[in-house]
Amino acid sequence: MSDDLLSIADELYALGLGDFTPARDAKAKELKGTELAPRVKALRKPSLAAWVVNLLVRHETEQVEQVLTVGAALRAAQASMSGDELRALTRQRRQLTAAITTRARALAREHGQKVTEAVADQVEATLTASMVDEACAAAVRSGLLVAALSATGVGEVELDKAVAAPEALGYTAPAREAVAPAKPDLHVVRDPDQDDKARAAAKEALDSAEEALGEATEALEAAAAELAELEARSMQIQAEIDELKRKIAELEETADEVDDAIGDAEDVRDEARETVTEATRERDAAATRLDRLGG
């Protein structure tokens, strides 16, 4: 990436996220017919997380350099550290990256961009990567990120698609001064109808709010009525369940009684069977004696 292209890229990646594409296309059109035109046109729009990190690099340069310096020191010291020391340093690293990420979210809000928790996680992961991997540190320092980074410290990180171009890894984004808010123009001529327009707008807003309140109240009442109906139905079903449980308990008690009666009846049957068997033997013996007596 030539110095001219680096300069152009630096300006583009320092813009607001929504301004990047039209500014890039306009610059490429301005350079039409030169070697730079297609290379400028090929510059990719950064993801939101990458844009936030680029913003942080330019507007909180000292803090970012502190992160990168601490990361370099940690990488150099890891080989001689014990497990407990490494765990302690890891906690400190997380605290540092979390604090910088919080500042990054605030900075993005100041530039009109809301950052969700998911995007903040990507920002923090990128800062962590810059601490554990030297190449990632160079990518962050360039201010020309187009994608968030992730690194564990084991193995090389593929940066081809994470920066505007490979040559960006040797570039350091210059710090930018915060833009002061514009002062109000005290010489603006006041619109004589401004108060009437403001009242009309306020009245319209009030009417819309009252209409929305009415719709919300109706929805609340309908939901409350449905809830009351469902609660009543739930109570009825619970009563039916309780009644069925009572009947089941009665039937189970009756079943136990029948089981006991069955046991008693089986005992009586067995005794009667033994009596029948004994009586049969006695009858057969009597009949045999009678036959012997010729009777």
C-alpha cells in the first residue's frame, strides 16, 4: 500500500461508519484514470466492532498504546512465570481490556453510534488479541481494521481479511483531536411563527401520545380480562383434579380392602380343599374295607 493510499485510507477509516462508503466511492471517482482509483474502490467498509476500535485508536491513542505496551510486556514475561502468576496477569489483562471497552462504547456514543453488548464483546476480544499476539497489535495500531480480531496466543492469526491491506500492518494511525461542538449562532433571525409551529407540533405529539395511551389501555384491559378468565379456569381445573384425586384415594383404599378379602378367601378355600381331600381319603378307605367284608 503506497503512502498516498495509506493517507487516503487513514482519512476514510477515520470517518463515521455511515460516511465511509459514499466518501470512498467519491474519492475513487475523483481519482478515476489513476493507479489509486481501483485500489481506493477496493477498500472494504469496516464492521461496527472494527470501526469502534479504529475510533479508539485515533481518539484514545495513549490508552491504546498502554494496552499494547502491557501486552508486549506480558508476552515477554510469560515464559518465566508460574501458573499462579499467569492467572493473576490474565485477570489484570481482562480488567484492563474491559475498562478500555467501556470507554470505547462511550466514545462511539459521542460519535452517534450505539454499541450493543455483542459488538462490545468483539471490541474486547480485539483488544485482548492485540495483547496476546504481536501481529494483532500491529493491526490494531494501524487504525485500518475492517473486521474484529480473535487470538489465543497459540498459533498465528490470519490477518489478510482483518485489515484494509497487508501493508497496513506497518502503519500507525495518527491521533485525532476531539471535535468541539459547534457554538450556537446568536445572530439567527427568529421565525415569528416559531412558537405557533412549536405549539402545533407539541399538540400533535400530545394527541399521538394520548391515542397511543388509549390503545395501550385497551390492550391492558383485554389482557387483564383474559388473565382473569384463565385464572378462573385454572381454579376450576384444579378443583376437578382435587376431586379426582379424592376418588382415586377412595378407590385405592377399596382396592386394598378387596385385596385383603381375596387373601382371606384364598385361605378359606385352601382349608376347604384340604378338608375335601381328607374326607375323600376316608371315604375311599371305608369303601375298601366294605368290599373286603363282602358287603
